[in-house]
Amino acid sequence: MEAQMLLRNGDTFPSDKVLKDALGDVYNVLDSFLGTITNEEYVLSFEWRYYNDGKAWLGKAQHKKKTVLWLSVWDGFFKVSFFFTEKHLEAIAALDISETVKNKFTSEEPTGRLLPMVIEVINENQLKDLLTVVRFKKSLK
């Protein structure tokens, strides 16, 4: 059973303190990830927004006007979600990421015509795969 998604109170912005309380030691991994994707190499903008339809705060990273990823906070971990189309399947299969991530991706149910790749992050070792997917998603037209 999956841990409860956090950040459900629309009045409580996901500040560093709120995120530290929710994630514990994993907060450092999140902080490192957000610092990396918003630096001069990746140049993504990141913002937290409360969505009424899901009744939760979600993070969205964009490059120019293109959404690259969505981020949600759970009890002790965070999830990063990417959405692809079928035409990207071969390129994703060729990415230098773990087979675990690839296998989970191929087993996910489509969301309409989009194929979700959801990575649950619990430690720093997962950042290499995560950043590889960020670079790939950012490069797509």
C-alpha cells in the first residue's frame, strides 16, 4: 500500500520547513535535485501550485513554456512524473537509466494518449537516472 500523498492543505505553502517535516532525510535529495534542474545547465523554472482538482500542492518544472516534469510529495519520498507519447518509446528504451525504471515505465497504464514515467525518489543514487530523463524530456520537440 502506498503512503499518503502529502501537501493537501491549500493554505499551507510547501516551504522548506514543511518539506523537511514531510520528507525527513529525503529533503536533502529533493533540495539537491531542485537546485540542479534550476541551475544554468538545465535552466528549468520550478513552481509550487495548489490544484483544486487533486486537492494537493504539485511542483511543476518547465523549460520555456514546455512542462518537463511534475513533482509530488509523499510520506518519506517524492515522486517525479514525466509524460511521453508513443513515438518516444524507442528513444526511452535506449536511455542510460536503470532497467527498473524502464520496466516500471512499460507497465504503467496510459493517461489518455500519454505514457507516464513515475520515479519514486528515496535516495541520492536515483538522481543520475532522474537527471538523464530530465535532459531527454527537455530535448524533445
